Amino acid sequence: MDGREFVPGYLKLSGQAKLKQRVEQALEVLSECRVCARECYTDRTKEAGGSCGVGRYAIVSSYAPHFGEERPLVGRHGSGTIFFAHCNLGCVFCQNYDISHHGQGEAVGPEVLARIMLALQRMGCHNINLVTPSHVVPQVLEALPFAVADGLCIPLVYNSGGYDSVETLELLDGIIDIYMPDFKYFSSEVAARLSNAPDYPEVAKRAVREMHRQVGDLQLDASGIARRGLLVRHLVLPEDQAGSRDVANFIAEKISKNTYVNVMDQYRPCFMAHKIPSLTRRISAGEYQRAVKAFLQAGITRLDAR
């Protein structure tokens, strides 16, 4: 990026009074919930239910500066992660199953969520990293004006599983600075078996296209810190169940060869994975190397190095 001072998108919208309108639009969707790609039509204003199990208020499991994220997010002072409980995917191998499946955490209203964002900013975090936010977008938006009023001014990171509604993402246009979705699977059969989401590949394709339309390729400041753009995560699974080569080719051909990608090697059998023979082991070095090679051969060279 050039030397001009970075201004998060949400501050520009707040100045134009459009942020309030987005909040109202998002909250309307909760009454017959279509917030995420599940479109369960549950009235989440009255009770917890539907696919995610979250009602009117978001449930926060934890928040803290995080140093295990991608290098452009971490910098010197960490990424300000807010872990939201529950999830709209429910992967059988989830490493955070106590949060995503069991809902560990406490419900917080918008003013409390705003104070959490501001606390992370005071700690020196380079960004606010919203982890698993797909099902709580209205709640995040509701908190944002409170945070802005008290001085929030660092980038917002939307860190999702990739199972996102394009209509909801459109409400975030100009608000989210950095999108960081997973692209988990390219096979509908695998997505159905491992996440009960046979439409995941098509949903993720549409979602990543929309994210890139909004923010473009990842842009870094002079210190190498991310300020705006798309960063994609891809977890390599045993026996190439994630379809790494197909994912790489899709990103290169339909998104951008300049996409910043983290090809992740940290799969380990967790939660219910022990019941699925193809998931009972870690990946081999060869499997990981083949996945990385697939991205390089597709022309994607901006790979996260850790």
C-alpha cells in the first residue's frame, strides 16, 4: 500500500450514516434467520435454535491477542481474536469442538462486544479478528457503532469457514477490511460426509468471489501488516479429501493468482474423527508437499510462510 494513513472501511460508512442502516437490515434477518448459508428460518430474536444454536446475542468463548495466525495478521503485537461459540458447519474433525459444537462461552450484548473490541485495540493488536462469525453477523454489526463511538480504528478481519451467505456478505461490503475464509472441500460428497453440507463447494465458491469483489487481493503496509484484502486458508486432509489441486485451480482461475493462501498442515484427529477411517491419522509430509506444489503449479505463489 502507499504511505497514506489507513482508514478502516467501517469508519467511512459510519461517517456517511450508512452503518446504522446496515445494522437495521441485518437485525431484520434474524426473525426468519437467513444469516448464513443454512437458511434455517428460525426466529432467533426469541430463542436459541436453528442450525447454529445461537439466539439474539452472540456467545463469546474467549478473546485475546493471538500469535498463531498468519504472519500479515500477527505482526509484533498479535491479532485481536474474538472466538464466537457455535458454528454453522459442524465439522466432524473440528479442533475447537468445545467451542463450535458444545457452545462454550457467555452471551454478550452489543455494548459488551464493543468493549471487547476496544480492549483488544488497547492491547496493541493490529486488527479485530472475528473467528467463526458467519452466524452472528447481525450481532457484530450491532456492536460496531458502540465501538466506533469510543474510538475503534483498526481493521476488521472476517475469519470464517467459508460457508457464508452472499446476501449477508453484501451487508458487510465496505465494513470488513480483511476476509479470511477457509476453502475446506471441493467435493460435495466429502462436504456432506464431514460437515453435513453437500452444497459447501458451491457456497464457498460464491462466497470467496464476493469477498474478493469487495476487498481485492491482500494489501500490506510497509511493515508487512495486512490492511485490506482476501486471505484464503486451506487445510490439507489425509488422502487428499480436501481436493487441494482443484481448490488451487479454482482460486487461480476464478479469483486471482495473486491471492494470499495459507496451505495448512496442522490436521490431527479430533472430536469425532476417530470414527472415520480416512481421518484417523495426521497427514504425511508427502501429502502436504503435494498440496503446496499444486498451488505453486496453479500460479499461486503468495503462500504463508511460518
